[in-house]
Amino acid sequence: METTIIQWNRQIKEIVSNPDSHQENENSGPLDEIQYWRNRRENLKHIDEQLENAELKAIVKFLEKMDSNDARGFGELATNIKSKSEEAQNNLLFLESLFEPCKKLEVAEPKQIPEMIPELLKRVRMIWHHSKFYKSNERISGLLYKISNQIIQRCKAKINVDDMLDGDVEKCIEDLNDAIDCGKRWR
């Protein structure tokens, strides 16, 4: 039984100690952040449900009676799961407010993006101000970085190399100017 508890501890710790540096690749956007927290909430919810299993509780109780250190550690881990689950739920509650504007951003033309910026920033500010876990500069900066990534991706998608090579100079200049203006307005 102790061997099983040790194995469960190890597996659960891997999920719980998932670093906050999630989705920090160069191309991740705000929708990736939302999806990350959705997945995290679901994973933690399933673990929490398993921890409520009567058979598991009986095993842990038995090992505690036998004065097992591993059983005590397992109890602390279960408490940590509840805490991380609350964090995931709270983060998702606030980040969901960005879902619709970011879905629109995902398909927007660079010249449409500047008019979307005030609404995006208003929602980010609301998250920063009201969220229990997104109050840190690091978390909000990470979220703004992801929005920047999405804006950059939209600008890059608009610039067509084939148009440049085919000699459609006016269209290329217009697309580049739209992208430059978008970047300046975002900054």
C-alpha cells in the first residue's frame, strides 16, 4: 500500500507542480493561455474526484493508523490539489472574459486591430485588478505578451511575399503600412 501511495504522490506532484511558464513559446497567444487553464482545471478536477474515492480514503486512513509518513505526505498533497484547483478555476473565470475579443483578434486584419485594443486592455486591466492569482506583474506581462504575439501573427499573415514577388508594390506598401500602424498603436 505504501508503494502505491508513493507512486500516486509522484504522479500527482508532476501535475500539481506544473510550472507557471506554460505556453511561453514565441507563438503562443491569449487563447492558448485560456486553453491551458481549461485543461489544468479539468486535470485537477479529475484528480480531486479520485481523491474523494472511498477506497482510496480507506487506504490512506489505514496507512495513517500504521503511522506511515507517506500517508501524511499524501494528505498534504491532497490539500495542495484543492488549492491549485481553486487557482485554475479563478484564473479561468477571469480569462474567459478575453475569449470572444481574442477570437475576433485571431481573424482580424491589421487595420481592424487598433479599434479592438481599448476593449482588450480594459479586460486585461479588469483581470489584473480583480483576479486573485493574476495580480502579479509577471502574470499580466505574460498575458500582454501573448496578446502581442497574436497581433504580430495577424500582421505577418497579412504580408504576402507572393504579392511582393509578383510586383504588386502598392498592395505591399499598404499592407506593410497597416502592419506598422497596428504595431505602433498597440505599443
